[in-house]
Amino acid sequence: MGNIKLVDEQTLAGHIARLPHGRASYKQLLRELGARGDARRDLDQLLQRMIARGRLIETRSGHYMLADRQNEYVSGRLSLHRDGYGFVIPDRGPGPDIFVDAESAAGAMHGDRVLIRLRGASRGNISRILSRAHPEVVGQFRYHPRGCYVIPYDEKIREHIQIAGGDEIPPAPAQVDRLGDVPAFETATPQQLDGAVVNVEITRYPSPTESAQGRVTELLGRAGDFGIDVEIMIRKYHLPHRFPPEVIEEAEGLPAVISAAEIARRRDFRSLDAVTIDGETARDFDDAVWVERREDGRFHLHVHIADVAHYVREATALDGEARLRGTSVYFPDRAVPMLPLELSAGLCSLLPRSDRLVLSAILIIDRNGETVEADFCEGVIRSAERMTYTDVNLILEGDTGLRQRYAPLTGRFDQMAELAGILNRRRHQGGSIDFDLPEPVIEFDELGLVKAIVRSQRNTAHRLIEEFMLAANEAVASLLARRLPASLYRIHEKPDPRRVLEFEQEAAAFGHSLGAGPLRARDFGFTVRHRDHTKSRRQLIQPEGELPVTSRHYQALIARIAGKPEERILSYLMLRSLKQARYSADNLGHFALASPCYTHFTSPIRRYPDLVIHRLLKALLRGAPPSAAATPLATVAEECSFTERRAADAERELMEWKKARFLEDRLGDEFPGIVVSVTKWGLYVELLDLFIEGQVPIETLAGDRYTYRDSQRAIVGEKRKKKFTVGERLVVRVDRVRAGEGKVLFSWVPGAA
């Protein structure tokens, strides 16, 4: 066939599709495509990308089949239950998760990518482990005379990791100076390290006949040490947290002074009083704004974003590390930044009264909130002030002292608030969903210990910045979609019909509905079946019909429940019914924002997709085609979606640990709460004032014998018929806290008001 240059997945997929049964071996592809030298390397990379995306399935080493041409195998990510069985979430296409029994799951670990041989529509056996999720595991070291082992902190990793003799203590560079009351690590014995928190490199993965084995690479501290919870989360989620020497060297070598030539070729905004507006504890400042209302009633909005792409060039060590991290991770008392501090807190941070390079969106917006003109340029600014949301909100509310202190800027803030209101009204008219769910904020004392958990406060200043960033993101996305053959989008797909039906059933208990008319499973061409043999969840299979629900239905319901007792729980359930937003090379629109075209442009210091968008925009502005990146945008989108979810999971779990530890000193205390979930195991209750969730085990419910009734989604007493459903308010007592797992157990207090 000659030496074919494989430029995209379609070429290779089309070739394999023409082969018998849509299958091919690696040697066959080399021969038929004439791939030699660079072409062979390209083929290797292309095969791996297609496997990672689920488009190809490697049935055994060097043998491939098209995923959409077979119904025998499915590849996907394994989610294990602590009882040993699990579910495989398919890589491609709609359909049910695949149930795997404990015997078949033996030898695999939670998170592994596996190949499943199907046994029916939603059951299968693991045929092959495609890739391992855990090169390392963090856990608690346990000494035993017949062999030491480590108990993983991830409860879904059920196996203890056996530690071979001599592998209990890592070399000195991997250690810290002291571990509580034991000697320095280099003189400690395995027995003295019993109970220590360690990180372990897996040297042998589990099999049906052998347990996993590893060697200790880091000794992190004791379970109760200050800051140890953050160290555990970093390693549990495999967050890159140490910058390699070459990355630090590259960052330190960047020029601290902007050259006159660089300023001369940019648009100069330094005479304008643009400001940054962030939280009091913000760690980086990557956006500055400026607004002016002209005589014709139109607003000129400037959104200036730190020009990170000027410093972080493609194919450099800095770029590789930023892509690996994907995003900064923000814990309550510490951050793991995407970029070294020399950039995130220095050269790229829009510090007040300092010259900084920016990529600017200049928008002209009419009285109706429509962007009638959009201009983009490379610029230089000098932020007039580092403002906080609190101060700007007080200024807008008329605080005399602050209005005097910032007198030159108060008129500007008033115009910002006016424009933000216009933009918000336009978004609302378009159907944009605005969830205003309260979020917990942890307050620390002078020793760094949790002293309180309070409700976050979103004010006018928060919404002001949100509206300006949304407008800039949408304008950039629209330009790139029109002018470039490929771009990176932030998409939010329409909700899954099964989730909508489940929400409608839950909302009906409160007398509410999305108002889209009666929604029934058969209207969409799918049936309801139990997810697995435990019959603990429902699964709606094979949706085919068009979903008659739009963002306006969600928006209208939010308005109807505003201020009502059920607002909080129904908002939470609505949010759960929606899909997760993600990055994509395909523009599928943004359901929640009711936007046909959206991207992320405004946070390149902390998000890699924004940096990619900056590079695309800068290339367009310079009249040069974007560089032919070695990695397709679709792959970058998948990587960034993964790192975003990983960061969110780590942040959420650490918050649960912090909240659980806060309750350790409150055992026996009683709190009002609301039931947020009902399962056969019991109630999940969130404390109203503290945003802490815990479980009330069904066997602890007093005064009757209680059973879970799936048809009612309720727990019901057999004699007195007392019923517990989602949204019910009750009083619970703190019974037990497992702070090291972020778990809290409550008991119901009958008759308490």
C-alpha cells in the first residue's frame, strides 16, 4: 500500500475498518501501511492515543479491534466496592456500567483501566488489565515480626501492601528529620515506625494468588501530625507536587524586567485604572478589569488576563510540567500550584503598581447586554489596586470610609455593578442556570487548627467578576470557533434522561417538577432495571429519545423554590442530575450557561486549558497558524478533564477530613440536620449549620425495626410506619468520628426539635 503518513485517527480507523471483523495486529499494520522510521513511531503513538480514548481495544498484546465494531469486549475504568465486586465505566458511548464480580476483580485495583469480556448487557469478566492506576499507594505502616505491611488510606484498595525485608525505610534524602517521638529515620527500626504514614512504590501488583508488594519511598509522619492530611491527599490522588530541577531552573532564568521592545509592540493600557478583584486569601492574580460607560449608553469592558503564554512556551520543561499538573489544587491551608511561584506569584501575577504583560479582551456591550464588538490584543497594564470582594461590595453598598479611601475608583465600581446587572439579566433571559448553593469555608486559629466552619458569602462583587469573565470567555470561544479549524472548548452536555427521571421522582415528593410534562422511561426508549445484585440503585438503560428538558426548566424551578425550606436539598438534587462540565475539541455547547460556544480563557496561571487557548489566540492575532502540536487538542482536552476531576476529588475529600476532625471534640453533641440521601444502609444527613455530612446506620434507628423500601426511596418502620425520606429535617447526635477517613457516624434523636 505504500508508505502512508498517519495524520489522524480517522486514517487508521478507516484502514482497520476495512479489514475482516475490524481487527488487526501490530505487525500487520506495519506491513500494510509501510510504516518505517518516523512513520512507525507515529503509528505507535496513534495506537496508544486511540486505546486511551477507547476508540481501539487491545484484546491482547499487539492485537487491536475497533471498539464500535464489536459487542464482545468493552474497555473502561474499574471502580471497586470495598466488598470486592466492582463496576467498569466504559470508555466510549452511552450504556450501563458493567458489573464485575469479586472473583473476576481479583488481581485488579480500584481505578485500573481494564478490558471486559461481556456476559450479557451489563455483566462481564476482566479479560486483561490495560493500565494500572496506582504506581504508588499512601497508607499506614504496620510492623509484624513475620513481615511488615501497609494499610492503604484508599478504602477501595482492599489489599494490604506487603513490604519486603530491607524495604521498610527509604534512603535519607526521601525522609524528614523527625517522626514524632522516634529517632531520626536513618536510625529508626521498622518496629519503631509502626503506625507511621508512608508512601509505597508498588513493586508487584496483586494477582488471584499473590498479594501486592512494595517498598517504602517516603516516611511522611504520624496520623495526627499537623499538615499530614494534605500530604496524604497529595499522594493518594497522585498529584505532582515537587517541581523538577529543570523546571525551577527555567523559571528562575526568566527575565524579571519587561524589555522596552516588548512593551513597544503591545497596546499600552498602563494609564487606565484597571484593578484586580479577588478574595482576601487569593494566591494569584491573573485577571484585571476596567469598565467605562460612554455617552451613547454602551459599555466598554476591558478584561486583561496574565500573558502566561509569553513565559511558558510549548515543548519546554515548564510547559511539560504544567500540562502534567493540568490545574492548581487548592486546599484550605495550602495550594499545589500548576506553575512555580516565580511565575504564579511573581512574573505572571498582576500585582498592583507593577508592569505586567497581558492578553486583553476589549468588549463593547450595548444596553441589552449584547456584545456588539470584540477586539483582542497583547497588552501591558499596571494594576491600580489589589481589591477584595469584601471591600468592593462594601463600596457598592455605600460604605463612607471605603468610598473615601478609594475615591478615584468608586465611580468605576458603580459602572461595573451596572454592567454586571445588565449582563446577568441577559444571561437569565437566555436560560442560563445560576445555582447559588452555600459552600463551607474553614476558619483556622493561630495554630493552624480548625476553629469554625462557616457559610461562604457570595456578594455583588463576586457576581460582577463572574459576569465579566463569562463574557470574555464566550467572546474568545466565538472568535476561535469562527477563525480556526480546531480549538479547545468548555462543554456541558445535556443531562442524561435517566438522571432527569430520577430527579423528577425525587422532586415529586416535595410537590415540585421541572415542568416539562410527564417524563416516563418508555418515552425515551429505555427501561428501568436494578444496577446490580444488591438492588441498591436503579439504572436506566439505552436512552434513545430526545430529552424535552432545557436549561430554562431548571432555571424556572430554581426561581419557584427560592426561599422555601426545600430549596437547599432540591438545588443539590438538581445539580446532581446534570452532567459534569468538561473540556473537548468538539464544540457541543454549554447546557447550564445556555451558551452555544464557550471556553476557558481567564485563568492561565492555574488552568492548562486556558494556557492552550492563549496560544491559539496569540497565533491568530499574529497572523500565524497555530503551531503543529505533537498532541491533538482532543487528547489535551481529555487530560485536562482528568486532572480537573482529580483536583476536585482531592479538594473535596480533604475538606471532609477537616470537617470530621472538627467534630472529634464534639462527640455526644446534638445538631439539626437534613436527610440528603436514603440507602439500604441508612440515612445520610448533612448538618444544617456546619455543612458536615455523616451516616445514620439503619440498624441504629431507635423505636422500631426499619427497612429500606426502594419503591418509595425511603426507610420505613414496620410497626409505627415512621418514614425517613430525602429532605426530612431531624436532630442527630455525633456518635463516632473516623477523622483519618473523613467519616462521621450520627444517631437519630427521636422527638428532638
